[in-house]
Amino acid sequence: MHSLFLPALVSEMNGKYHLAEGKSFPRLEVNVYNIEDTGERDVFLTGAKKEIAVSGKAGNVQYDPLRRTCVGISKLGTNEAVAIGA
């Protein structure tokens, strides 16, 4: 059932606001991924790893600049999720 609405929901969340002057800006400051879709899940979990140099430290550290969140469907249902403290 979620396959009917979840792609449209994620698409709308990743959409933009359009102003009268022809300018636009993102609806959210993060990218939203459909965790139920295997392709989007892989991108969400992989991220965009980069190595950066940190001053005062020998060598580089890994950094993930991809700001992201995901949307999924509860497998428990509301009653069980609330019962276990969600």
C-alpha cells in the first residue's frame, strides 16, 4: 500500500518553493530518501564520504557532508510502537 503514496510524498518533500520573481529554494534543508526503496536506501546509507585535513592532527579524517533523512513505513504499527516507547 505504501508504494502508492510514499514516492510522491518523498518527491514533494524534496521539492522546491517557487517565488513570483522566478526564484526558488528547497522545501527542506536536507535530502529525503525513501528507505523502502532499495536504490534510495543504498544512497542514504552510503552517503558522500570525503576525506578532509584537520589542523593540528596528523593525517585526514572521513567526513560525510550529505545532509539527509529518510522516510519509511512502520512494521510494528502504532499500538505496538507506542507500547515499547517509540
